[in-house]
Amino acid sequence: MKQTDPRIRDALIDAASAQNLSYVPYSGFKMGAAVVTDQNNVIQGAIVENVSLGLSMCAERAALFATVAQNAGKPEILALISRPTAGNLTWPCGACLQVALELGGKDLVVVVSDGSREESAKLGELASKLPYKG
Ligand SMILES: [Zn+2]
């Protein structure tokens, strides 16, 4: 899969739309995600914070979990949009990579963007050190 895959552009647009729905009264760090499946379904997710920090949920996992609940197919692309972290594009956290690996496998393409620039990598390249061997 090349970065020119038109589904990546569409996923980034949908991730940006979801980012606007972020519930982040504590951090103000808006994050939106979109998962594209092998059935070409696009499932959006937005970060949802909670006053009890551990109950917060990442945008990426919200979208990945919804692919299961909606029987939407196997995730092939995970797009994430947020502002940069310390000048670098923000990548999914380890928990989200773990879930993505189990549901999508190591060939899932992760695309991250801050709205003006983007980077991508296959999940297997990012998650090779996680305990689950997909
Ligand atoms: Zn996460």
C-alpha cells in the first residue's frame, strides 16, 4: 500500500472531522482518528477525557473498538490527527498500537498528521517490541 492510497487522504479528512468532536476539558489536546477497513468502511473516533484520568479513552482505540461493534471489517488504515508533541508528529500510544496490532495485524498502515504534514508507517514497524505478536 502506497501513501498515495486515496483512502489515506479520506481517512485524514474523517480524522480531522472527528478531532473537532474531542471531549478534552482537562488537557485541551484534541485528537481525532479514523479507521479504514478491508470493507472500505470508515470508522471515526474522538478522544474522550474524564475527571478520573484512567477512564479517558484515546481516539484511536475508540475507532478501533467501534470497528468490532459495527462489524465493519478488518482495520487496514489508522489515521490520527492531533497537534504535534514537542515538535514531532504525535503517534498512537502503546495501548492503541497493541489493540491495532491484534485487530489489524502488522501490515496495518498508521498515518499521523497535524493537519499540514503527515508521516506513515506499517504497524509492524512501530509495534515490533510490544508483547502481542500479530
Ligand atoms: Zn492511545
